[in-house]
Amino acid sequence: MSLIAPPAALGVAGVALGMVLTPGPNMMYLVSRSITQGRRAGIVSLLGVAAGFLVYLAATSLGMTAVFTAVPELYLTVRLLGALYLGWLAWQALRPGGVSAFAPRQLPADSGRRLFAMGFMTNLLNPKIAVMYLSLIPQFVRPGEGHLLAQGFLLGCVQVAVALTGNLLIVLAAGSIAAFLARRPSWLRVQRLVMGTVLGGLAVRLALDGSRATRAA
């Protein structure tokens, strides 16, 4: 039997993809560097972002087993917190007056070392990523199936793979996307509508799963 069920892996992948496509600190930084300093700068910055993901993955995976074993009641709590956070992200995507990540401010050129460090710190201090690892990924772990550490680590790897792949595509296409959206602002509204709807649907699903868990307890 596999350590993680396909629905759990798909759920994490869906959340990760929604977050990649929802404007936030990581996207703003990567797009800004890619447009102003070129694709190589965007890729170096993305390597720093990847290092930040690995820090979160190690920290939360190692702590998850102890927390769920000592206080199993927290399982439902993190599920509901995750649902609330997804709902907040959905509102951020759908609310009027949002700013496009593909219209970044101009930035001075930086060295490769600084680009890596800034990507690392941008991700490490990104509240969206922190809450995702603390509240969203743990809700896809099934305590009854055991191997909590392995489940958390593998689900985290799914998130990292989706996030890095999505962000790499954004880095490579940032200039073209920015030019496209500048000529067609209605497409940006469509993107925000789709992502907000997807994130909102995930929030409702996770909240209902939490309600079922409460009735079953």
C-alpha cells in the first residue's frame, strides 16, 4: 500500500497549483527579476525559492508526527484553518482592485548570490507558504494510516515539484505573458476569476470534510 493516497496527492497538487497562479510575494519577485534582469536571474532567484521550500518541508515534516501523536484533536483544527486560508486566498483573487503580478516595478540589477538570497528570504518570509505548510499540507495526512512523517514529507515533495515547475514556466514566459496581458487586460480578470473559483471550491470541500470528521468522532 502506498504511503499517500492518490486523492491526497492530487489535493496537494491542486492547492500548490492554485497558489502558484495566485499573485503573491514569490510570483511578484520572480516575475520582476525575470522581466528586468532576464531569465537567468529569474532561474537563480527560483533556486533560492526552492531552498526556502526545503526548509519548510524539513521543519514541518519532522514536527508533524510529534504534534499529531500527542494531540490528535489538532487534526480537525488544521483542516478548518486550511479551509479558511483557502477562502481568504480566493477572496484575494476575486476582489476588485487587485494588482497584476505581471506589471512589476523596475528593480536594479543584482548579483547571482544576492538573487539567490533574496529568493530564499522572500519564500521563507512568505506568510502564504508558511500557512500552507502549517495548515494545508497536514490536513491531507491520514493519521489512521500511520507513517505520518513519510506522508508529510512525500506530500511536501508533491507541493515543491508543482510549485517549482509552475514557477519555472512563469519565469521562462514572464516577458511574453506581461506583454500579452498589457494588450488584453480582460484576460487577467479571467485568470483571477478562474483561480479564485478553484481556491474557493477547495475551501468548501475541505470545510465539509472537516464537518464529516466531526460527526464521525
